Amino acid sequence: MIKICCLLFMAIFLLSPASWAQSACSDWIAKIISAQGQVVVQRKNKNIEEAYPTLAICPGDSVQTGKYARATLQLRNDSLLNLDQNTSLVFSEAQPANQQETSWWINLFTGNTFFRSRRPQRLRVRTPFVNAVHEGTEFLVDVTQDRARILVFDGTVKAANVQGQLKIAAGQAAEARKNQAPKPVKLIIKPEDAVQWALYYPPLVDITYFQNTVSNPLLRNAAQAYQKGRIDEALSLLDKLPAEQQNSNYYLLRAALLLSVGQVDEARQAIETLLGQKPGSSAGLALQAVIAVAKNHKQKALELARRAVTQQPDSSLPHIALAYAYQAAFQIEKAYQSVQTAVDLAPQNALAHALLAELSLATGDTNTAMKAAQRAVQLNPNLARSQNVLGFAHLARFEISEAAEHFTTAITLEPANPLAHLGLGLTKIRRGHLKDGTRLMETAVSLDPNNALMRSYLGKAYYELKQGNFASTEFRLAKQMDPNDPTPWFYDAIYKQTVNRPVEALHDMQKAIELNNNRGVYRSKLLLDSDLAARSASLGRIYNDLGFQKLGLLEGWKSVNTDPGNYSAHRLLADNYATLPRHNIARVSELLQSQLLQPLNLTPIQPQLGQANLLLLDGLGPTDLSFTEFNPLFMRNRAAIQAAGIVAGNDTLGDEIVVSGLWNNYSFSLGQFHYETEGYRPNNDANQNIYTGFIQTQLTPQLSVQTEIRYDEITSGDISQNFSKKRFIRDQRKRFSSFSPRIGVHYTINPNHNIILSFIYKDSNFNRRNRNPLFSFRNFNIDKTTYQAEAEYLLDYKFAHLVIGGGYVNEQETNKKSNKKTHSDTQHVNGFIYSHLNLGYHLTTTLGISVDSFDDNNLDKTLRVNPKIGLLWKPTPSTTFRAAWFKTLKRPLTSNQTIEPTQVAGFNQFFDDTNGTKTTRYGVAVDQTLSDNLFGGLSMSWRDLGIPVENKKFQFDQEERFHRAYLYWTPTTNLSIRTEYSFEQIRLDLSEAPTSPLPSKITTHKVPLGIRYFHPSGIFAQLKTTYINQRTVFDFFKTDSGHDQFWLVDTAVGYRFPKRLGILTIGVKNLFDKQFSFEGYNFSTASAIGFKNATQPERIVFARLLLSFN
């Protein structure tokens, strides 16, 4: 314990800025990041110092690595160098290349050096045979006695000497000899093998085994030397062991030590000798598996590790190797089983416990992870991996200071451990120090340059710094290094969408889904990190920008049905439901479920998102009705402001401002929304204001609590849209206001068992008056108070997901009308259970049932049992078939939100019907990926409704048919084309009320055809034409019946500002000022105010500006 405290103190001191004041020079040119084995620095004055992390290198100093040694250095311009064994180089003075740049000269005399830099400063390498100059690239220089060779991994390098010069591109190599010009050479090894000495090879052997169990004193001494960081001394001790004593333990230790400093070829020799002495040795096979893991040969690693287990199933070592192999292949459950076996076989093995902690974190089990990590540290506090995983365990529990301490200790114990640098980088970023965290991630990549996940995380850090080119490069390299990892494709899709390349973003997202076993991707494959920020990213924006919302909905439905607790999928649904008519309850309910399930809110909450009743004309709000794209990809302390505004015809003005932030385990969001318009005819005006406040805290790793307050105020005239243009009320005025606080709780029992609780209170007032005194009898004033409490239990098993819950609603209403006051009391109690069963063959079924008890003193008391059946089947990776049949009872919902599942196999359950309405819905759908650029689908569904009438003994019977088809095409990376067809028919049986003013039948056909253009410069444009054909039938007001068909054209152009600063859009709705007749949905809504429809019979010009500051 004393040793650990000393190490920690030293690490904190060395990593602190103050320690640099004691450098050997004020103008230091580089510093040591890690030094393994004998690494020395010879000063300009010939003094020699042993290298250690943070040691400053001055101009004129040289760095030399001995045999079995390697080092990593960071230049002052943030370039990184990896030095192989037996390498010698000298740093010259930094010289200005021009007024903007600094040229860094490095004299490499012998050895291997891997250079990496994304910075614009020029780095020049001088060798005895050729000089290399690069600008922001990665390359290797290998110098021997008779030649110098340059191998370029990324970017370009100019090789030059007095005899000539040559440009070397990525994946190419060149060589120069004495008095010869540089010339291209054929690669005889894979580029990744050329830097195998720089890779990180995960430890396989718990070194305390040799200290405590092995009897040979030389082996024990070698192990102790390794523990002290003297790898060269440890290997020298092994060389002294007589040949007759060089048994399997000797070769096991020798190979393990050689791998720790990247000497793979010599390690392989030791392994081959071990296998020669003991054919089929499990230790030898396990070591070979570890090498395969480090070199990203996943299938080979699995084969070798399985053979090792077969050879010696009662040894923990091959099971650890198998766990590494499964972990690399993202087979986390199998990896967990393997390491659990290793722990059972060797309870005192610290490495096994450390790996158990890692895999527990990967499954989200932070409690088990913490216990295993603490046990690993207890067994061997000098094992860096134990300290490292304990740091990640604290990070998962939002204990940032404790995490930083353990990562720092891990770096002190093993400076070349890339995961420790990544973890410390995450803690820096979490505290808001983005640049410092990025530098640590750059170091992590240099310590393990072939690690695709490290590359992905570094790319994400560059994204946060708004260094898009750097981010794109890292994502590209990560894709090349591990073509089967969906992580870089996922991150790159988010990045490309924000730089106006949504078509490419779609293709990257589709590739990520394909690599994730055709499941939606919402986070990275680095499962040690919860990746909360990326999981909160607005993936719906990719589909929205293209106009491909049906694809977004499909991915959301598939994800929710396979994982009901996936808050990212619920958010994706909330984003894309905005485009579907009459899906307001589903939209705001999915938003609520997403908020309750998320550990902490990381995205600004736009006030309009949680509002079911918005008086917006389609496309004429301050922002689109979805989460904006200006969200972080790292969870970090920060504050952000988003401001949006719109100005349009008919005196339309709107604005929305959101201030949000995150500090440690608290997040908040404050928002304001305003919208006003005079409308297109008399008394068609509307004015709406929304104010919201949200705060959430993660009290413990298992418990999250949030509260939200909303205030909404609406004043309007008659905003309904009727087929007859004369059918509106000139003197009717409406005012609605509501105040609604909400409390939510999410408790995680373990990763497979979650509980969410929701309590919503709402106090509202609705006033309707007629300015004409002759119609004052129609005036009324309604005060309503509503309480809603819901609870839900989510159980996640391998082949089944259960959602069990229930709720209670109480609604008290007082209606003052024509000097009369009436009271009504409504109570509703419900319970539900949904099971999503994975039956194999890519078939998921939904079986559920809900029970509703509805009691309203103006209606008959109702008890209804509602069965649910759904089917989601993927017979091929490109085909999805859906079918459903279910019943529902429309119940009162406070703020129109519920935590009950809103859909069955993608068919919506909740519409804004009259309370007490009994519904049966059934439908089928098929979605098909026709090619990489062409997508299509068809859905057909029917609804049968029984609508109760207050104080009446009869009900209205209503039949609805919804049929939709779509075809999406991306012919180029700049264009998206979409066409859809929708058929909607509503039949209302009015035989019991022949004088009703309601329509008895409405049939509507819509065919939108749109094209959108996106240019990488940020410019975008769109053109949409929509054919609408509607026939309306009124039984009583027959003169209002009619038929109309027409074309509408909408267009817009815009510019996406660089560095995610905002978006400007200018457009025209109804370009040719088409006059038409159309019956909207107001007759079918239970909303007191009603809502505006998607079209208006006149031209509207608008300009919208969205800005983001963070």
C-alpha cells in the first residue's frame, strides 16, 4: 500500500504542469511518454540520464534505446514518435520554415522509428542516406548500416537527398542507399507487421506466479526485475539460466517479457521452442493467441485459444487467452464465461480478476466490476491492468477523481499501457479539459497504432475539437484496421451528417448496422466506456435530412423490440414520428421513455419536443420537430446555448432558445419557445409560448432522478382547416394554459433488470368565448387538474424481453358554462405486460396484454382486456416483414405521455381519440433494401373504433384505413430522391346522430416526390412536389361535401455553417400560390385547441436561422 501511495504521489507530481518548470531547458523540444528497458538521454553537454516519463528533451539532446527496449516521445508540436530497440536519434534546433510554421529536424542514425502527427507543423527526419518530410501523416523510418527505408501508413511523405527526390503515398515504401536517389520498393511484409514492435500485447501471465510459486531463484529474480520496470535486466537474468534449466516456465516468462516490449519475432522463437519441448503446450498456444489478438487476427486468435483450452482445461492461463480472443471478437458473454472459469481455477490470479472486472463493465454490471477490480488490486497492486480496470469501474460510477487516480497509477506502473492513457484522457474530457484529454488519446494511439477502437475514440475527440479532417482520417484508418468493427462507421456517420454529407452518412450507418449483426448501432464497441454521449446523438437527423424517415422508424422499431430499454432507439422513434400525421402521443411518449431510461441527459431539450399540441405549419417552426445535430460525442462538463428563429409570411414569427449544461453527475436544460402567426384567413391567428426547465442527477450508479417543469400558453382563433372555405367561426376565441411538473426515477437492479417510475401533475385552463353576444351560450371555461402515476419493470433475457407495468390517472374537471357549473371525475387504472421473444431464424414476436378500467361520470364505466400480437421477421438481411393485431382503450393521459410501449411491431397504438374509445387495429408491412442506394416499403393497416358520446347510450362506429408505400433512392453521394404514396380513408357511422356536423367519409390520396441536394461546402437545396386528391362527404351539411385534387410545390435552399455553428434556410411553401379545398384532422382529435395542418392555400416565404454555441 505504501508503494502504491508513493507511486501515485510521484505520478501526480510528474504529470502536473509545475513539474515542467524543472526541465533541463526552458525551450524543451520533446518529452518522454514511456520508456521500457534501457532508454537513455545524452544531453548536449554529454551528461547521460536514464529516461523516465515526462523527462524533457532539449535541442541537441540524443535518445538511445538499448536491446529489449522501446520508448514513446511527444514533440512540443504534439507529434508522437515510437522508438524500437537499438535506435539512436538526435533532436536539432527548431527552425522556422516560414512565418506560420515551425520545422522540426530529427537526426535518425540507426533503428526503427514510427512517426505520427496530425498537426500542420512540418516534421523533417534526416538519416545518413535520405531525408523525409511530412505534413500531418504517419510513417515509419528504418535505418540500417547500408540503407534507409520509409514506409507510409497515411498521407504522403517526400523522400529526398542530393541525388533526387520521391513522393511516397499511403501504403507505399521507398528506399535509399549511399550515393543513390530514393526509389520505390515492393513491400515484402504487411504495413501493420512493420510496426508490430510498437503494438501493445495484453498480459497473459500473472507475474506473481513466478515470484511466489516457481522455485528457480533466477526466474524469481527476473520476475522481480520486471515488476520494477527493468525489463532489460529481467531478460539478461534469463539469459544466464543454464540450458538444462530452461524449462516451460522459462520460455513462458521469456516470451511474456519479450511481448511486453514488442519483440514479437524473438517471442515467437521462445514459443516455438516451448512447443518443441512440449508439443501442444497450452501456454505456447495461449501466447500465440495473444499475439493474434494484438495484430487483429481475430479468427486465428479464437482457434489458437480454443486449442489451448482443449490441451489444458484445468489451467487458468488458456482460459484468459480465450477470454481475450472472445473480447476482441465482441463475443462478450462467451468472454465472460471464459474468464469466470479462469477465476474459479485460480482464485489468487489478479489478472483473471482484472479481466473479469473488464467484462463485467462490458455487460453494464458496475457492482460486480467494482468488486472484481478491487479484488485484483488487493491481490496484486503492482499490476497496471488491475489499476486500469478499477479506474474504468469508478468512471462508470461517475466517480471521476477516483478514476483519475487509478489511471495515473496504472500509467506510473506501466507507461506503455494505451488503455490507461485512454482512460485518463476520458477523465480529462469528462471534467471539460478536451484538449488535454485529446493529447492523452493521441498518446494511446501511438502506444498501440493498430488498435481500431483507439483510433475511433481519437477521431471522436477530434470531432469534439471541430477538427473534422483529423476526425475523418482516424475513422478511415480505423475502418481499414478492423473492417468488422461497426464503431468507426457509426461515428463517421454522425460526423458526415454534420458536414452536409447525409447520403454518405446513411451508407456508413447502414454498414455499421450490417456489421452489428443487422442490429442498430448506438454506441462504440469499447465496452469499458458507456459511451453515453454517442448514444444520445441524434441519429434521426441523418434520416430527416434525407427525407428518409421511414428508414429511421424501421431501425427504431427493430431496436426497441429487441431491447426495450434502449433509450437511443426511443429517441430515434421520437425524432421520426414527427413526420407522421396523428402520431403526437407516440412522439412525446417515446421522448418521455428515452428521458427516463437515459442515465444523464446530455442534449439540449427543445421545449417543442415534449409538446403534443403544436400550432405549427409543417416546416415553419423555429427548428425541425426533432433533436438537433449539435450534440457532443463525449460526456463532459460543458454549457451550451442553442438559439433558433424564423420569420415568414402572414406575420409569422418564431424563436426557440435552449440553455443546457452538464456538471459531474448533474445535467440541466432551460428552454423557451414562441410562435405567432396571423394565418391565411380571418380569425386564423395563433400565438403559443412554452417554457421548460429540466434537471437530472445520477445519485448512484444505479439510481437516476429527474424533474421537469413545463408551462404552455396558447391563444388562437379558429385554426381548423375545413373543406369548405366558408366553414369557420369568425368571432370565436380560444385560450389554453397549463402548468405541469414531472418527476421521473430510473433504478437499475442489475443490467438485466430496470425499473422506471413517472409521476406527472398538470393544472390547466381552457377558455372559449364568442365575441358575438348572440352566440355567448357557446362560451365556457374549463379548469382541469390531472394526476398520473406510472411504473414499469423491464426484464432483459437472452431470448426474451419483458415489459411489465401499470398506471393510475385521476382527472378532475370543472366546467363553467352559461351560468352553470358542472363537475366531472375521471379515473383510470391500467396494467400491461409485453413480451418480445426471439424465436431464432431472425424472428421476433410480441405477445402482450393490457387491462384498462375506465370510470367517467359522463360515460359508462368500462373494463376492457386488450390482447397484443406482433411479428417482426427478417427472412434475409435486406427484408423486414411486420404484422400486428391488437386492441386498445383510449385513456386520459397527462400531457399526452405514457411509458407503456407505443407500438406493436411498428404499428402505433395511441392516437388522439376521445377518451374511452375502444380500438382494434391490425396491419401488415414489408420493408426492402433493394440495393445499397435503393430502399422501398409497403404497409397496410386498419382501425375499427367505437367512440363514446357523453351522456348518450350509443357510440359512433368509425373505420379507418392507412396504406402507405415509399421508395427512397440515393443515386449519387450528393442527391437523395424520395417518393411516397399514402391512402387514408375515414368512415364515420352517423346513423345515431343524423344532424351531426361531422363528415361521414373522407378519402385522401397523397403522392409526394422530393429531391434534395447536398454539397460538402455546406450548401443544400430541396424541391418537393405533392399531389393531393381528397373527397369529403357530409351527410347533414351536404353543400360542404366535395372533391378536389391539386399539386403543391415547396422549395428551399440553405447553408450549413462550418464547425457546427448553425444552419440558415430560406424557402417557399406552396410556390405557385395554389388555392385548394382540404379537410384537416381537427374533427378527429380530442384536443381542445385543435391543430394546424400541413398545408395552406397560399404562398408562404420563410427564412430560418439556427445557431449553436458550446
